[in-house]
Amino acid sequence: MPAALGNSGTSWHDPQVTSRPAAAQHLRDLARLRRVRDRIDREYVQPLDVEALARGVNMSAGHLSRQFRLAYGESPYGYLMTRRIERAMALLRRGDLSVTEVCFAVGCASLGTFSSRFTELVGVPPSVYRRRAARATAGMPPCVAKQVTRPIRNREAPAPEPHLA
């Protein structure tokens, strides 16, 4: 028995017909995710949480977290902390602020969390980075120093060499 035809002469079971609303929704979700990412980039110093970010784009916190991770490879919180650490690196390279001052200047409320995340992303504690970076980037334009010292996210880290026995 043939499938029922709509006004356009296409089958109701045609995947192109049923996927159009899903594709349109996916594009709307991507636009909302970009707004969240842009907000994090602008307001990284503010106390942002997933619930507030989700409310701002009319999504549930769970849906936002899942979709953000699919689109950008990390959670909204992970992305926020990476932005904060990148800014902290720039402030530490200047050398005129203490690690504690930098921690609060980038929006972190806990020195312990800041130091742990910094060490995880950069590979050394902030105090060590501050000492090394001041020497390593001396005389370097800030835009070049930023690229050279950019933190490596877990998904970007090179895979370890295989151990051959």
C-alpha cells in the first residue's frame, strides 16, 4: 500500500520532511550555545553557573551542559575555567600581582580550586609559572606571548607515545 502523500506530493515518511524541523532546532541550539560561549568569554570574571547560563538562553541546565560538551568538547564550567586560566596567565606574566590577587581578579573564589585547575591546564603551579613566564616572555609582544603560553586543554594534549616491550 503506498504511503500517504502530503500537499507537496512527498510521502509523510520522507526523511527530508521529518528532518527539517530537527535540523532547524539544531541550528537554533547552536546559536544559543554560541551566545553562552560568548557570554562566558565576556563575563568570565562574574560568578557564572550553568543554571544562570541556561536560563539566559531558555534551556535546561542539563540540556545546555550536554549540548555544549558536544559542540565544544568540554563542559560550560570547563570552558569558563579555561578562559579564567588564560587571563590569569597574562596577569601572571606581567609580574605585578600576587597569585592570590590574580585568582580573585579572574573571578575565582577559591585559591585552592584556582591553583589546582591552573596546574592541570598549564602543567605547573601559578607561582612557578609566574617566575618562569616573566623571564621567558621578557621583550616579547603580548600577542605573541599569549599564543606561545596558551594552555593545552585535555582534548588537545598529544597522545602519549606507545610503549613497545
